[in-house]
Amino acid sequence: KIAYGKLSQALDYGAVTLQIQGDFDDALKQVRAVCADAGIYLCNSVNPFRLEGQKSIMYRVLEGLNWEVPDWIVVPGGNLGNSSAFGKAFIELKELGLIDRIPRLAVINAAGANTLYQLYEQGVRWNGGSPDRDKIDTFYREMDEQNRRANTLASAIEINRPVNLLKCLRALEACDGVVRE
């Protein structure tokens, strides 16, 4: 499932596209395998350098606000790259003395694609770098056993296993964040 606008952009630039059976998580597994086998550099939100680049979004937002920190930053949650990058940006900007406080972060999950929300409701937190990985593993195992899959009109966030889950939990802790559905 892909948004037609995204597909048309890829086709306009001459990309070779393949249709696979499955969802985003299945596609990501296949892309990772192909990249590993062919020595192709993967630049999606699995890649930490992409997240480093995404931090610049908040630099520009703060610059536009004359470096006055807003009370809240609200971001949709899919693979959780933006929320992770934004949290890291705020931590670094505060450490550098460029901002005097860190804004709160709200990550919003669609009801049909709400892995982060469900785990957060179960009490999964960063806990200073010691998240409850057993709870996360149990959640994913039960999701597979029950064949639960993300399903929302917002295809860009229709993700079952967000690859940046732990980084997002760290950002939520640093930003006194919340997760909503």
C-alpha cells in the first residue's frame, strides 16, 4: 500500500518499483536484505545519518521563532524517526546553551497504527536507558500470533514495528513527552 502521490513521484524520476505482498514491515525486511546483499547504502529512518539530518527541521523551526522555545512540539508517529530526531536536537541545543529549556513533545499515533501508544499505555518507558524489552518483545510476539497489522489511511505511518521505538522513548523522556492516539 502506497500513497499514489509518492508512487507517481518515484515513477516520474525513473525509479524501478516493485510490488510486494505484505506491509511496510515486510517491505523493510526485503529492502534491508537487498541492500546488504548488493552493498547498497540504505537511507531511510533505519539510518542514523538520516535522523541527524532530520534534526535540522527543529533548528529551522527555532530559528523562525527567534530561538524562543515553544511549549509543545506535536508530531505524528510512524517509524518514529522525526520524534527521535527532534528529541535529540533539543537535548543537544540545550547542552550547547542555544536554548534555555526543552519543549514538551507529543507523539500522535493513528488508532489503526498505534504500536507506540499501546506500549506506552503498558508502561514501557526509556527508564534512563533501560526500557522493558521483555514487554516490547511480548507485544510483538502477540501481535504476530493474533495477526494484528497496522491499518490506517495515512499510509506513511502504517507501521507495525517502528525501527526508532527506543530512540523515541529516549526523546519522550528528555522532553517530558506524551503519546496520544
